[in-house]
Amino acid sequence: MKGIFWNSRGLGDLAKHNYISDLAKEHNLDFIAFIEIGRSSFSDNTLTHLCGGRDFLWHIIPPRGRSGGILMGVNLSVFAVGAIDEGNYYTKFLLQNKEDGFTWALYAVYGPAQQQYKTSFLTELAYVCSKETQPMLIGGDFNILRRPKDKNNDNFDPKWPNLFNSIIELADLREIKLSCRLYTWANDLTPPTYEKLDRVLMSTGWDLKYPKVYVEGLDRSRSDHTSLLLTQEHHSWEGVNLCSNLNWDG
């Protein structure tokens, strides 16, 4: 299984379309989740291009104002879709693998950057995790750090990380280790600030099904966020260098 989570910071640029289309073909992606799309609709031709011409089912949450919005699609040759749900900050697909019948929930999440909305985001996240009965995979831009080392400077406020980590612990989630990058976001200041805001979490049930899984930080030239490639391998990859080009500064 392979999939992409990416805060694209808008999705009107043809270069971004081509970038994802090339990744879909190169990695044979089974799902694609875009965060902060900045648009309310896409043509069928555009959606077909984004998934490399595969038979994908898409669902969109329109942005509020100029920013936000989530677009997620899954490969119908790989998954049967049981239901689609959405909240203020997430899109959910209830999926069943056609190969083995395994049923699970795929979530794409976009946490607000504004402080005044973080409480409602974390409340919704906690509620979703407590009510979900299927194994979960949750990925996206949470816009919250987890620990001081998720940032390249000492300006760290533990308030939101502590609440976020409590939800992760209570829901029995585990973060999939990120390879190839220490951080997933950077600003344009001098010197720049680097932070790890994007991540992928999995429940115990999903971990038991897919124990050999990793997340690779890819390109950050087309957005201020790096895209995250999730890969589930059918063979042991421990000790293998997953990155041809390590980039540890963002």
C-alpha cells in the first residue's frame, strides 16, 4: 500500500498537478490526500490527471474563505468504499481492501493554524478517535508540534502539544516515524524556522495489520510543506537507507 498526504498550499498550479500525477504513476499510489487546497471544485479531467489516470473516487471539503479545504481520493481497484464522512477538520473514508477484506478508516486532517480554533480541532479529533470502531490511519497537517525537537529553535509552548499528546495516548495511536527529513514546514524568514507539523498516526489495529510501514518526507519546492509518502512493504526494510538524498534542515 502506498499513499500521499500533502499540504499543497493551494492546488491551482499546473506544476503541482504534474508533480502529484508523476508521483501517482511512479509509486502506484492507492490514496492521495491534499490539505489546504484553496478551491471548491475540480474538473473530472483534473482529478483524473492528479491520480495518473487511475479509477479514483474523490471527496472534497471546500475551503472556508481563501484557505483550507481537503481533497482526498482512493483507488477503486484496490478499495471498496463503505462510507464517506467529514467534519470541520477532517475527511474520512471507510475502506475495505479488495485483496483480503481488511476494513479500516482513512482520515485526512487539517488542523487550524489560528490559536482560537485549536480547541475545537482537538475536541473533534478526540471525539472521532473515541468513537471510531475500525483500525485507523490519520494523516495530514495537524499544525501542532508534539515536542521541542519538532522545531529548530527554543520558542516552544507546551500547551497545545500536551493536549495533542494526551489525545494520541488515550486513543492508543502511534506516530509513524518520518524518514529523510526532520521537519515538514519552513517559513521564508532569515534565519528560517523549521517545524514538524505534518505527520501520520495509526491505531494499534492498523499497526498489527501493517507492521512494516514508513513515511518518507519528499519534495518541499512546490509548497512550504513537504509531501509525505506512506509505504507499506511486504518485506523487511530495517537497516535499509530509505533516502537517496537526506535533507535534515527542513
